[in-house]
Amino acid sequence: MTIVDDQGKLFGFINLFDLLLLIVIVIVGTFGVIKVVKRYTVKQQMEYYTLEVRAINLDEAIVSSLKKGDVFRHANGASFGIIIDHPTAQPTQVYVTTPQGTLVARTQPKLKDVNFKMVVQVPAGSKEIKYGNQTFKTGATGFLETYLSKYTILVISIKPFVATESFPNPFLVTPVAETKPIETKEVTIPADGQKKNP
């Protein structure tokens, strides 16, 4: 018995080209199944950083929209960062040239800068903090978005986040369920001298 017969069949059972094609399909299919299973079953390890950020040149109405607990999300809806302290507003500083030619800092009367800290999460082992197509580094400018607003920001500092018992990681803490107050009906009881309605 020959290994490949005169019709090109291996052991008289399957064509050699068909066998190679079947092996390639099995390898590609196995690789695809492994990728899908890993994506939906293996939880990706994350690293956490504290960013001190200044949102710049905000109108007064927009300043009040930034609150502790606000979540910034990637375009796909995944959480990127959570504000962990109460934002503080201050007048925007602009630099003006005086008639004498000196550069002087002045406050802009209508615009505010808002400082806040946020915790961000990035994939473990990542060398960069990426948001969309931006890379956040100390001193870099960029933007952050919530569902309602977009803010131009300046990154003031970046430090690794260290969770403590009194200040746990906001990404790993389950939020407290909101409860509605129990509605009560007031019932009036007529006094002895009043007529009761029939």
C-alpha cells in the first residue's frame, strides 16, 4: 500500500490538498475560538492612577456640571475615570501685554478653571494612559467627555492610585442602591363636633 496513490489521495482516503486545507481551517477556527473565549471569559487586569486635572476656560453654567462621582467614558462606553473629590473653581488667568510691553496675569471675569482629582483605569502593563486617541502625560492638554459635556483639560500630575480602607478604589466599590422614601397618606379624623360625610 502506497502513502499517496495515483489519484493524489493520502492512504487512498483523502486528497492531499484537501487535507492541507482542512488543517488550515482547523488552526484558524481554533485561534478564533480561543480569542472569543478569552475576550468574554477572562477579566482583563487593570492598573489605577490618580490624575490631578484642571478643566480650563469653562463658562459658569458648565462649572456646576462637574461633580464628585462623575464618570468619564471611552467611546465604546467603558469607564475611563471617576472624579474622586469635589471640584474647586477659580477665575481663569489670562496674560495681557500692558502698554509698557510687560506681560501681566489678569483674571478673566466670565470664565473659570476647575481643579479636580480623578482615578483612571488602564490595562495592566500599559506604558500609557490613553483616552480615545490621546495620551495623557503630566503637562499635556486634551479633552474629557461625559454624556452631557466635553471639557478641555490640562493634566497637572499623575500618580499611582493606592487604595486604603478609608478610601477604596471607586472602580471596585459597588454603588449604594438608591431607595425612594415611603409615601404616606395623611388621613384626617373629624373632631367630635363636626359632621361626618355620609
